[in-house]
Amino acid sequence: MGVSTVFIILLFILDQWIKHTVVATIALGGTHTVVSGLLSLTYIRNDGAAWSMLAGQQWLFIIISLAALVVMIWFFIHYRHNWQYELGIAFMIAGTLGNFYDRLVNGFVVDMFQLDFINFPIFNFADSCLTIGVIWIMIVLFLEDQGEKHA
């Protein structure tokens, strides 16, 4: 088992631990301020996507997640010798697995991070992993493109 695979497993475990802790310590709909005016933990159950789009369509999210995982695993294997791509894809796989697991086991995703300074959907650690992975891959692609233009 490679380092990136262990990294995926650790991110998945951290995601599930955070969700479990929130469920065990905050009442559904309850809020706990972490940094006043900046970040709160608000326990909600999301059976949709961002802004609760397509709420109740778990079968659709499960199919999309499975398809995305197949594609990401293919890229993960294909780029296993390029740490930059491998790292970004590892974040995306971990995030997808975290929310996929929730949908299969619970029928919803546990969300908790609320940005108090902006009107933004409440999200979870798995969502953050997905976002970090996508941004990381975009930066890598941009830098590669810039390198090719200068070569």
C-alpha cells in the first residue's frame, strides 16, 4: 500500500471522526461558535448537494459518486508516479469516499462548517478535501502550461 493510499484512508477516517464528533456533541440544527464572526459548527443533515440542490436524490448522488470514483481511481493509478497529480487526486478520492459512505449508510451527508462572514452553504471536511484536490490539480495544470509556454 502506497503513501498516497494511506493518506486517502487517513483523510477518510478524519472526515468520519469529525462527523461522528459533531453528531455526538451538537444537537441537530444546533450551533457552536468556534471563532466569533468567522466560523461556527452547525450540525445539519444534507440529503442534497450544495444549497440542498436535488434534495432527496440519493440514488443520483450514489451513481455520480461511483462513476467519479472509477474515473479518479483510473487517474490515480495512471499518474501514480507524478506526486503532484497523485496528491490532488488523493484529496478528491478521500472527499468523494467520505460523502459517498455517508449517503450509503445514513441516506444523507453530515455537514457542520458554517462560515459566519458570508452566505455560503454549510459543508464538511470531505467537501473541503474535494475542493483542495480540485484547486491543487488546477494549479498543477496551470504551472505545467506556463512551463510549456516558456520552454
